[in-house]
Amino acid sequence: MLYEDALQYMYHLNKFGSKLGLWRIKHLLQLLGNPHANFNTVHIAGTNGKGSTASMINSILIESGYKTGLFTSPYLERFTERIRINNNEIPKKEVAGFISRIKYITEEMISAGFEKPTVFEIITAMGFDFFSREKIDIGVIEVGLGGRFDATNVITPLTSVITPISFDHTDILGETLGEIAYEKAGIIKNGGMTVTAPQNKEVNEVIQKICMDRNNKLFMVGKDITYKIKDYSLSSGSVFDLKGLCGEYKNLKIKLAGRHQVVNAAVAVGTVETLMTRGIKIPKDAVVNGLYKARWPGRLEMISGTPRILIDAAHNPAGMDILNSVLKNDLEFENLILILGILKDKNYKAMIEKIVPLADLVIATEPESHRALKAEDLAGEVLKYGINCIVENDIEKAVERALSMSSSQDLLCFTGSIYMIGKVRSLILGRVMH
């Protein structure tokens, strides 16, 4: 099987949607020899900041000399980004080889009376299988959706990590923050350890109760792990001091843009410090260098200076809040040209409310997903704010339109869905390189 055929097989499965539950993935992994049992893990759930936090933990572990697997979703530009070892993406031949094997295994499952695995379950199994065969020391595993019934929740991690929780996927995870927190905190295991970002009071109460019920030791940023920002700019990142669980760090530096990334860095440091209590050696300079070297593209990333182009995968209201703050406080421009593409199953009205009033012009487009909100429907919502809006369904045409309408004093901001941001990044960086 070729790599392209393997992708087509998975895209076909994607049409059947996601089904939460652990019985299919457990049986699938059993047929593969339970590869997830062969390495240590850190498990990350939350609404925003999962990828950035995972990237920083991954970077610190690599700097500490460990062979480190990173499993994230969704991808930005290439499918192979989702599964990496020491930042090297899974080879295409490994993807093709795994899908060749899995086709027969899924037929076995169906004949045994099981439902066909979902695409995310197959990708999760692929990641665990690859990490096991490559004999990694530790895997940094990000959940796909929620936590309690997410396919990744078959692992028993050394540490569970909860990044900031807010409203998203309310149709699946619940309509209150408490209900959403309960689903996310489903990754907290008996007798383990958990590190959490600062949370809403309702969320904190849920996490604390689950940790208490499961005899799980909880460490909280803002209480057990504290930080102080000393210097910040969008272009150069942040400098901060941090008091952790095991020591103090002066003048830590991160390149990831946005003040909120310091919170994610504090969570990452707290996490690796919990690993130290498990006997995993993390030198202080590995923390310093790991944080500085961590990268997570597509989040508040300025990908062009002339014209200035900012891309940000702000895919829910909380993400749009952060983008709103950055546009108002960290950047100067004559006109803001906002190019929006949003998924229809998101709270797009709240997202639009938080960002559209800042724009001088909006170009409505559509992410490359069957879940995309129609550009015409998006434009209808934008026009309610009295902002001029152009409809350009095709992303490539939307990019060309935005470039043709901007001056050197303007800012082009592409946001709304990672399924649009990845395409925009490839298009613009491809143009710059050529």
C-alpha cells in the first residue's frame, strides 16, 4: 500500500464520524499486543493550550536525553506531524505499513462482533504501535476530544495534565463548565499525579474532587507552581521567573508568542518536576533549553513581514479572547483585514462577537473539512456587526484576495480553524520560499 492510499483509507473512515468509548480501542490494541503498555507516558487534556504545553514538555524531555514520542491532533500541514519521535515525524512508509496491517485486524474485529474502529482510534493505535516498536522512553500524549472516553485514555500515565478548560464541543462534553471539566478530568488515574493550569472555580472544584476520590496528588499553577513575567513582546516571546515544585528558575525564556504561553510553560515545568519524583532525571539546563527551543506553529505566528501576516488557530471563544487581546495590545496597524474560516459545530457566534468588531474588512472562507461553516452563512453573521465582508469560499482565492487588498501598514490575520490555518501557512510560506 502507498502512503496516499493509506490517507484515503483513513479519510473514508472519517466520514463515519467519531464515537466516544474505549471498548473498540482496547480490543484493537489487544490484537496489536498492547503496545501502549511498553513505555511511560504523560497525558494531556484541556480546551486550549494542549499542543503548546505538549510541545514544551516534549522539548524538555528531549533535552534531558530521552527518546520521546509526541502524539498530537489535529495536524497543521501534514498528517505525519501527529506522531513524532524526538521531533522527527513518522515516516510515510510506516503509515502505509500500519494501515496495510490494520485493514486485516479491523476485519477480524468486525467478524468477532465489534464495531469498525473510528479513524481517531486507528491513528491512536498507529502512534502507540510506532512508539512501542521504536522503543521510546516516554510518550507525551494529547487527547483528541474530551478525556474520559477519548481513545488515548487507555494509558496509565506517570502524570496527568489539565490545561485551561473553557466551553467547546458542548454538544458532546456538556453544557456547563463543570460537566466539561468532568469529561476532561477523566484522564486522572488512581494513585497518580496531576498538574493543572489556573482554572475557573467550578472547574477547580471538579478536578480537586476527582483527585481526592482517586488518591491522586494535585499540583496547581498559581498555588504550587508560581511565575512572574519580567519581559514580553509578541515577536521575541517572554522572559519570566518560576518557582516550581523542586526548584527556582530565573530568567526562563520562551519564543512562543502570547502571555498565555507562560502559563503553559509553568504547567510544562510542573509536569517534568513530577516526573523527577518518579526517578526520571531532568537537569535544570534541560528545562531552560527545552522551553527556549519549543516551537508550536500556527498559534499567533507572524509568517510574513511584508505584508504582515498573522495566523492563529483560535478555534473557540477562549482562543478568540486571546487573539483579541494580542490585536489590541501587542500590535499596531492601519487596517485589520480578517480572514475567517470556522467549523459549523463550533460556537461560531461567540467567536465572531469577540473578534469581528476589531476588523476593518472581513473575508469569509471555508476550512477544508466536511464540518466547515459555509462562507455565506459566516458572512451573514459578520454583517450583523456592520463590518464590510467579502465571501471567498476557496482558501487559495481568499489568500490572493487578501494580499491584493492590503498595504504595507495593514495586518492580515487568518484565524478560526486549524483546518484553514494549515493550508494558509503552506500557501504563504511556499510563496515566500519561491
